[in-house]
Amino acid sequence: LPTEAWQPTFIGRLMLRRMDPASSKHARSTQVNRPAPRVRADVLARFVDSMRQVLDLAERAEGHDLNHEMFTAPFAGKIRLNLGDGFAIIVVHARRHLAQIEATIPLVL
């Protein structure tokens, strides 16, 4: 089992800062990744399903080296990130979308 704490790559750190909902300098999505103008009725179910898939991947990644196992970013073919970057980016990206939803539709509890 790896004993090193996860350390983001340089690019991973930059991406995490730009995606952070508290950041004043947000990253813009590429044209390919922009959502359709209409809202799909199943968007919440799809979001929950994708988060379940991430949880499954995280469980399967247990014991893997988050610092040294690398992958090519699917949105930019020349960028390499470590496994920890990938998980952190998914979490921060989800938080960003949740913050956007809360800003658009105040939640009543």
C-alpha cells in the first residue's frame, strides 16, 4: 500500500484553483463541454449516478499510488495528471456545479 500523501501535479493544482467555487478566476468550459441550452428532466438522476460511479472508482483505486499512476486528461490530450488529481478535480467540479445550482435556485430546507 502506498504511504505517501497525495500531491497534486502542477497542472492539477492550477485546475483545482480555477474550478474552486470560491475562486475569483473561474475556468471557462470549452465549447465541446458546454451544456445544451435546455435542461433535461433527468439531470439530477444522471448527476447522482455519475457520483456513484466516482465512488465505485475511488473504492477500486484503494491501494493504488495516487501520485505516480498517471493518465491523459480526456479534455486535453497532451496534459498528464496523476490519479489523485483526477479524483480531486471530479470533487471540486461537482462542488462548483452545486454552488451554481444554489446560486440559481435557492434551496428551501
